[in-house]
Amino acid sequence: MSIIENLEPKLLWKQFDEIRKIPRCSKNEGKIRKYILDFAKKHDFESKTDKVGNVVLIKPASPGMEDKPTVVLQGHMDMVCEKNNDVEHDFSKDPIQLRKEGDKLLAQGTTLGADDGIGVATALAIFEDKNLKLGPIEALFTVDEETGLTGAFALGKDMLTGKILLNLDSEDWGVLTVGCAGGGNSDINLPIKTKKIEGDFTGIKINVSGLRGGHSGVDIGEQRGNAIKLLNRILWKASTKYDIKIIDIAGGDKHNAIPREANAEIAIEKKNKDELEKMIKDEEKAILNEIKPIDPKFKVEISDVKIDNVLDKESQTKLLNLINGLPHGVEKMSYDIEGLVQTSVNLAKVETKDKAYHIQLSSRSSIMSELQYLRDKIRSTAELSGAKVEEDEPYPGWKPDMDSKILKLSKNIYKDMTSKDPKVEAIHAGLECGIIGEKFEGMDMISIGPTIKNPHSPEEEVHISTVDKFYDYVLDILKNAK
């Protein structure tokens, strides 16, 4: 028996329970797509797909509701697949294991997939409920939202007819999102040379962990620690005091997740090993003192490791200086909206492959000219180290329309439900609305959702009591849309 079997609304949680069993990491949405298409066939709904695998289901109007406008319910099929290093979990086949803590639903050491599994489950539940009296609905499920919004970019213009869209991918109950940041990735390739080590050296491994990580847009304003930057800080300082030789540096995973863990293998002269380890622990204490209010579980662990080939001196200097100089975190706050991050960058990943270090950064901004300037700065810094930079096509932001009809309706319905005004905001994260709005001129959109905290990290949680309210809210908007 599932721990969510008896939660309300039953159809929504039934769908989520099925979805969490299906592998659906970004770019591997085949099984969840099949599930949705099989669902459509079972319940006799028309469906269509485009060349990249986006899916649309069509639910005709209930008798007597044919004059209602078509409303699009939109979510994405993929999820960010992150887990703690000490957790045995294969995202290609293992179901997400659930746990409850009071009103919170979480996973066992992995991401939960509520982003955007709850949105997908909401749309499917509305389609499945034969007792609802609603106008025509289109449900759009996109692929690969989490690694570049590529499904939305490639969405066929013949896929939708509706002109009202409810994006079901927001993460705060009581908040109506009406705008978002644009963004783009920078991929740095730094060639390296290695050599055999000479002298009386021993090897140690330095592991940075315990950081909260989180969403590189939503959580970047909290100034959570970046494991790659903190590890490099330790290495850079050590290199100025001792003759260390880097064997390898690795950290981070997804472009839109703040790195929680990173590690390095280095060689150190045996006579200086104890002094180096003391310096590392002293630096650990200094860093923890700086970030303890936001990352109290930060820790640095040291263990022995076999010595392998090491970077030559020039490669090591370039690598440490490059990571040290690359930006991470908030670049600028909005002048117009108090508390809104306007521009930021996430130093997301570092790994070695094919005799080069690959470093990925993800930049965001609600102002496209500022986004490009930030990417230019990254390029300049990288090229100073002799690295090459590749950039993907930036995706557009979504400019708020405060005169939106669906916004006005949604605000009124929320106040009727709760006797409170909802919060209306733009967010520092990428939503597919900006791209969809460009493709379908005149689309009237808002983004809504239940409360989901810490997406893109194993701390991801959905607040159960907000899901029922959210579901009723979506239904009321559908019933009253004009």
C-alpha cells in the first residue's frame, strides 16, 4: 500500500503514484510519454505528438459547455534526477521511494519529481474525472524542460488551438507567476596535459559535501554554497603554500542544480601531508563560519588515495585560476521589483574528459542584454586561460502582462477561496511560458502550483495540504474561464 494512496484528491495522487514509478530523467521521456498516450487511448481522448515527442491530449467540452474557450493545461514530462552519493538508486529503472514527514512528502535520498510530476498528475486527473462539467481542454506535456526547454523550443505550431494557458509548474501556493527570466548555458573546454609524478609524494582525496544545493534560479538568491567553488578555494589556497599536484577535480551534475558535492584527488609531499590536512580543516572551519546560516551541514572529508598521473604545472595553474575567476551567484538584483534576482549564474559542473576539463555554467536574467553581457564576461575569463567556449541559444524571458484577463480571473477566484489576495510575481527561473508565448501570439498565461520546496535536490518536498487546494483552484479557473 502506497503512503499516498488515501490522500485527496484521490485521482491526482493516484496519477502521481504511477508517475513516480516511471523513469523520466531529462532526454529520456519515452516511458512517461507512452504512459500518457496509453492513458489517452484507454479513456478515448484524442492525442497528438510532434517531432521531438511533445504530447497534447484533447478533452472535448462537456454537454452544454461548448461555448466555453479552450484552456491549455501545461506541464513537462521530465524531472531532474539527483541523489545523494550514499544512496543506491538507478534512475533508469528504479521507482522513486516516498516518505512522509507530517505534511511534507519527500523521497528517500533522491529528487522527488514533484517538479513537474504534480503538474502532470493534475492534468491527467482532470482528464480522467468524468463527473466534471467543463469547457474544452488541451493538455500539453513537453519534453526536456529541465536541460534547456528544448521541447518548448521545438513545439509544433499546429499543436495548440487554445488561447488561455495555465502553466502547472510553479512552486508556491498562493503565488501567481506572470513573468520569468531567460537564460542560456556556457560550456568551457580547457585542454590539459598530464605527467608522471616524481619525488616522495602521497595521495589524498578531498571531498566537499553536506551542502543544500537546490534550484539554480529559485534558490540562487539564498546564496547557498557551491561545492565546486568551495573546493577550488581550498585547492587554490593549498597551491600557494605547498607543492601539491592535482590528479583530478570533479563536481556538480545538472546545469540547473547548485552543486552540492565535489571532490579532488591530489598528491602532496609526504613531509607536508599533516600540515596540509591541518590547513584544509582550518579552511573548512572558516568556510562553515561564513555559510553556516544557510548551509550548516557543510563538511570536508579527507582520505588516502593512490597516486595517478597529475596535471602539469601550467595546466594546474590555468584550471585553478579559471574556476577561481569564473562567476557564481547573484550578479544583480532588480531595480523594479523588490527582492527579485535580476541576473545570476550557476557554476554547475566540472569534469575531465578527452584530455580536457569541461566546465558548465548556466546564466539567467530577465533582461536579455544583461544576460548576453554576463555570458560575454564568462567567455572573456575562460579565454584568458586558453579555453574554448560554446554557447547554446538563449531562451527568452516572459514579460508580465498585468492587464491579463486570466490573471484578473485567477486573482478573484483565489480571494473568494481564501479571503486573501494572492501574491503576483515574476520569478528568477526559466518557465516554458516565454517560449510558448512567442510561438502562439496572444496566448493569455499564468503559472501556478502547490508548494514545492528545494526542487532539483534530494531535499525536494511537496506540502501535501496545498495540493488539494491547488487542484480545486485549477478546476474553479476552468469552470469560470471566459
